Amino acid sequence: MLLSQRRTADGRTQVVVRDGPEAYALGKDTTLYEFARDCAERKLRLADAISAIGLGEAVDIEAEAREGRLLPPILHPDPAHLHLTGTGLTHLGSAATRDAMHAKANAAEETLTDSMRMFRMGLEGGKPAALPGAQPEWFYKGNGYALAAPGAPLTMPGFAEDGGEEPEIAGIYIIASDGTPCRVGWALANEFSDHVTERVNYLWLAHSKLRMAAFGPEILVGDLPQSVEGTSRIRRKDQVIWEKPFVSGEANMSHALANLEHHHFKYPIFRQPGDVHIHMFGTATLSFADGIKTEPGDVFEIEAAPFGLPLVNPLERADDTGVARVRTL
């Protein structure tokens, strides 16, 4: 089952349900945030609650996407209470990449970079018999003000050195009133980053991640397949300038998803009732690694069969606003 949100002609937010090729409006006037929060409080499964409510009018979901009416599949009424976060160095990559990383990870301890040490920790302890396992790399991207809707631009700051895609799977969560994280489902995500800034010095990773992100357009409800195979591409005008398959899911990761979830939600600050979390689980595929330099006007496309519609976002650059000045009160 796939869930999304659209803006109706009269300005309402409407939940759209797809279970197969056909899509329908949920038979209740609500947002996915309100619906998921009610299910969390009542300890209901989303699919069961949808069956009880029923479905309404048919929706041409592809037309909604083409005409720019799709919203992020879940939003918080106060964008400051939607958190964009992620983990890195979690994916094994292709066979060739995996062999190369294993060779480096088996090198003498004193020769390892911090990144390779982190990767080896995941290989050795990311899928423990009992939680918790090895702690992963973790980063903060921003809140709901940094979220781009499907089809809307991913805007890099005027001072950015790069604006590059990262095709990932994100977990979508809402926090129940008792502080329990409840998973709404899984979605495609573009964990948009500044790879040139990160390359200058790994301690600038935090700066490089403070960029926009996009996810959706649809949320997969239920279990994530063990292996997800998708394609990431960049279009420049009428040409595809880069395209590459990517893989995700636990079969292609050095960490169990439950371990990554634990190391995020173990912090009480991330278990505040009513908050929404979009947590991205990493990738082994990005165009920057192949020498691609993106330009404003380029269009990112990320697709994978279990997730319905592709996630499409053009790249823009904001005007440089100069030095940030502080006013004394």
C-alpha cells in the first residue's frame, strides 16, 4: 500500500491511497499527519484504519504529479517539529565497491581513516543478535522549512560549492503521546548535499548536510523489502547526463534498520510527542563520485519499483545574501 498527499482544487490537503495501479482519495477529510497520529494514539495499523474508513473518489496520481499538485506525503502543522536527519557509511555498495572497501577495512588499524573505521564498525557490529549494535555516523539536515515537495526545486545556498543528489530510503515516523516512535512507512528520498564542502575536511560534514531534502511522492506502508533496486539519474535539458542503479534494504547494508532506528530514537529529544521524523538511511551511489558537476536547471530523478512514482526535483541556486549580521537588542 502506498500513501501520498495532494492539494485539492479548493485548497484542502487530501490523503491518497494506492494499493495496485489505481489510486483513490481516503474516505475521510484529514491530513496524513492527523490520520497517522490518531492511529498511533489508538494503536491501530494504518491499513486496518484505512479499511475501516473506506475510499472515496478515484485520483489520477500521475496527472497530479505532472501538474504539481502533490505535497510531501506527510507534513507537520508546525514545520519546526518535522526533523530531517540521516546516517551514512551504512551501505555495502556494488560487488566491486564492497571488495574494495573490505580490503581497505582489513588494513592495519593505524592506516585507516575515520570514515573507514566507522564503516568497519558497521561491518563488525551493525547487525547484532540483540540490540544495540554499533553506533553509526549520524547527521542533522534541518526541519520542515528545508523540505521540498515532489517536483519542487532543491535550492542550494548562494555560498554552496556543490549541490548533489543522494538516492536513499527514508523511514517516516510520528511520535505518540507516550513518547513511542511509530513508523508510518518508507519512502524514496533525495538527501541533497554539498560534496565539495565535505571533501575539504570531514569535520565540515555537518555544514555540507545543512541543505534541503525531498522525499516521496509516496510512502510504502508495511515492511521494507530486504533488497531494493532503483535508478538515479540527472537530466540536463533534453539529455540524461548521468544514470546509475542503486541498491538499498538490509541485504545491501552493514547495519540493521532496527539498529539505525535505535541510535536515532535513543535520544529523548527525538521522542517528543507529535513530532515527525524523516530519517534517511544512506547510499553507496552518487553522481559526484563519478565526476559529475551539477548545474542549476538540472533535474534529479530517483525511482524504485516498490515506491510508486519517481521522486523528481530540479536544482536551483539561491542568491548570495552576503554576511549574516546579528543585531543587538
